Amino acid sequence: MKKHPNKHIREAIDYAVEVGMLSTLASQDMHFILGHTEHQMSVWSTPKDPETHAKQILRKLKQCNGDEL
């Protein structure tokens, strides 16, 4: 799998892979979909604020898995 260019987002994606929440990857444009049918989130390759985007990813993962994360 291609790695995201931003380290904060890359760490969030790696965590999503660890907990089994990475459902789709379109590596040609670095577009990832996290979650499952009820909760999904796109991960952008060039967000304005990468650190905030990484925090949003982690919040969505927590929402999907409840308090288990």
C-alpha cells in the first residue's frame, strides 16, 4: 500500500489498518476510505491542516468502534 505523504495522517491510517477499519484504498490518487457502511470518512492527500485532519480520522475511528479504541 502506498504511504500517505504526511506523517500524522500516515500514523492515523496505520492505526486504522491495525484495528481493521480501512475499507477501501485508491492508491493512484492517495484517496482512502475509512470505516464501514455506517461510518465512512475520506482521507485526503493534501488537506489544509494535516494534523487536524489526522485527529478527525482518529475521532471517526473511535466513533466506529465505540470506546474500544
